[in-house]
Amino acid sequence: MRGNQQPSGHPHEAQEVIVDKAPRRAAYFDLDKTVLATSTTFALGDPMRRSGLISTSALARGVVAQLPYLLMGADEEHSARLMRQLAAMSAGLERRRLQEVVDQALSTAIEPAVYAEALDLIQAHHEAGHDVVIVSASVEEMVEPVAALVGADRAVATQMETDAEGRFTGAIARSLLHGAKVEALEADAAAHGIDLAASWAYSDSVSDLPMLQAVGHPVAVNPDRELRHHATQAGWMVRDFQRPLTLRRPLAPPVPAALQLRPEQAEALTSALALGAVGALAAWLTWRRR
């Protein structure tokens, strides 16, 4: 400081300016097999069956119907086809009812499957001042409540189109299958002033490789064989989560009868759960082959 020139403003003004210029950072988490030890839709299957929303036989038929995709391998083309079929079969289902049923099932279906290590990471990122965002190809009616449960700031997920009355039309408004997550990250970063080069991404699947490559700090969590190999070659951090933890929340009450679905709607929901079940089984088989 020259001569008798005195600082202006408040004493912490300079520090605040420096803080304001620091890049805003975020941690983007995949959901299934990363934050949760299982598939979201698979985890929600049993409580929905016990609540009378779907029958055991209907769920079993749905799983068996998807086995060819398990045997062939769920590449992007097959995943996209299944998503379109799911959307078509969900036509007429009330979005509000699905949301309420998922909310009722959180404490018994989702809480026991949350990885303690994921919760620790989410807390650490928050303490460092980072945004925490869940990014999932599952439908937002399932993803958003789970994101709130684990303390994420927001979620980005597949969106099903609804009509003016709040019913699913059978079309997909936005899909987040695999590579589409990069566009979602870029849109989120632009909307919230996030510097992706200074941010983190966590995932278990090589299908999310583009998302991991979009940030400065990619982390492979419980990675499949291909992702583990890539992460090792690239020098990325690899984390193996092993401790599912039940969160400390009261158990959800039974689903009211008014929320129970008509048979044709239950069949649509069964398809969604079957897809999740096949995905979870595929993940387990992949883990066994490591």
C-alpha cells in the first residue's frame, strides 16, 4: 500500500472478493450401485408388492420377460428400447400417485440400501461448500425423493411426459441414458455457475464414462470390470463401498387404499420394477465375474 493510502470499505471486503472469485464446485453422483447398494426400482419392488400395488406373480412375469436383455447384455440400444416400452406402458398412470407411493416406501426400501461411505462423501462435499447433485437414468419420480433423503441439493433424472391432468402420456420428455448425462451435467453447471473442471463425478459403470470424463475429478465407485480397468489406466481414484447403512428416520406408514393402482396401471409399474430387478441382477453377475 502506497504512502498514507488507507483501505476502503469493511476489513473483510478483500477476502470476500477473493472468495467470490473462487470457482463454484459440485459433486455429481450416479445413484444405483453408487449411492445405493442396489437398483432404485428393484429396491422399491417388495414394498409395492406388500402394499398391494403389484402382485408377486406379475412382478415375476415382468422379470422373466426381461431376461433376454440380461443374457444379451444391456447396451445403449436395448436400454433405450426398454425405456420407450416402459414409457408406453405407463400411459394413464397418475404422476402424483407414483410419487406418493415412492415417498411411503422410502424408509423400508431405500434407507437400508444407502452406502454409509456415500453419505460420508456427501457430507464432506457439503462441508467443503460444494453442491451435491444426483444424476440418474431412472425416472425423476423415484430419484428426487431418494436424493432428498441422502441430503443432495438437487437431482437430474429421466423425465416422463405428463398431460394437463398430471397423467403420464406414454412419451419420454428427457432421457438420461448413459451419454446423455454429459448434457445434463453441462446444463446443470451452466444454470448454477459450476466449474466442471474443478468438480467431481462418481459412478460404478463404464456406461457413465462420458460423465466421468466431463469433470476434473472422476471417481470410480464399485466399478465394473471395464471401468475399473479404465480408471486404473487413467490414474483415477477407485473407491469400494461396502457398508449399507439404515438412515435414522421413522418408518413410513402403510400405503393408503386410495393410492392403490388399477390393474393396468399396476402392470405398467411392474414393468418398471422388472427392469430394475434385471439391472440389479446384471450388476451382481458382473461383480461375480470380476
